[in-house]
Amino acid sequence: MKIITSPAKLMNVENSTDFLKSTTPKFIEEAAFIQSYLKHKSPKYLSELMEISSKLADENWERNQKWKAKPTAKESAPALFAFSGEVYRGLDAKTLNKEAVDYLQKNHRMLSGLYGLLKPSDKVMLYRLEMGRHFEFDQYKNLYEFWKDKITDQLNSEMKKGEILLHLASNEYGKVIDRKKLNHKVIDFDFYEMKDGKLKTIVVYTKHARGLVVRFCAETNAKTLDDVKAFNYEGYLINEEKSTDTKLVFTR
């Protein structure tokens, strides 16, 4: 079983762990290639591309100038611990034991606009480049065009026959996986909150819940779909009526 999540805009490279030996991302040469174009983009361009303030654009322009393929330990952190957005608050990797971290190293992968596909132990530097942004470089119209085949082929090469892919990424990032070429069943997820007698999707809760599912799988050593269906953290329970063969729906 493989578990896919999106990265996070919020990052902290001061976080680390003794449980993982740091590794180099599989697609580090491709990341350096993208960065060779990104590095020359002005703060104004970055502000417009990512719809961010000039202050954030300046900050990310500086990050692009400092970025390197072989960072020191001080300049980088393992991806699992570097991302600190809502999904990763739900996952809360720093409180997992070694067995759970080992499980994630084997089964969890993070999608990235810059790095493509990351293992938990892959060291990353601070960056910002969302997959869905209209970033044109070289002959590529966008990052999907650059990454789709590479990421799909890599997942196929890492997954064994009959393994399933738990799709806990956002739609923006999930679109980079070519489901027609992926030789594995993909399981999607929906999370609903009961409000005033109606089921509602609340984005921040959905992000948090995605991280909780990853944590649950790691802590329970989940191996099958039935194992995943038992997810019950923070009041969530499987909704069998709404779930299908390819989508698990959890409500609370």
C-alpha cells in the first residue's frame, strides 16, 4: 500500500528526527532543472504567479537564490518533518515512534511541484512552487506536463502487484498522477462534518483529516483496505452507505 499526500506551503527546516537517515530526492536533477528557471524570476513575477504579497514574493525570491541540490543538514530537513501545514499537523510526525516512522518511510510519498515525489527521509530546502500554478519553463506549459509521466512511472516502479494507492492529496496535486497509466487501484477519500443535521465539507478539517489517516495507518501498521476503513481518530467513522469500491467516506 502506498499513501500519497500534497506538500504544504508552510515549512520549517529546523525540525528533524533521529529515526531517519537523510536521503537525496529521486528527482533532484529535475528539481535543479526547474530551479535554474525559477531562480531568474523576479519577485514581481513570483507575486503574480503565486498570488502572494510582495513581502512573501521577496522571501521566496531569496529562497530561490539560496536553493541548492546538495544542501547541508542545517539548510534542509527530511520532507516528513519539513512540511508543517494542516495535513502535517494532523500527521504530527514528531510524536510518532520509530516503527510508525519506518512504516511511513516504506509507504508514504509526498507530491511536490519542485521535487516531484518525495520519501519521508528526502532532504528538502525551503521553497514554494505549487503544482497548479501556471509556471512555464523550457518547452513545458506547466508543471503537470513536466511531472505527470515521471511521477506515474516512479509510483509504478515502487508498487508491487495488487498494491493500492491511498489518494490523500488535494485535487490540485492528485491530477499529476496519470490514473490511466497507473497499474494500481486508487482509493479516494471524502471527509464530512455533521452541521445542523447536514453533512458539510470544511476544507481545513479535510486537510487535517488527511493527515490523521496517514498517522492512523502508521500507528496501526495498516496493510489492507479493511485496516484503513477502521480509521476512527478525532470522532471520524466510516460511512458505509456513502463509501464505494474506490472511495472511502468518513463522517463525524
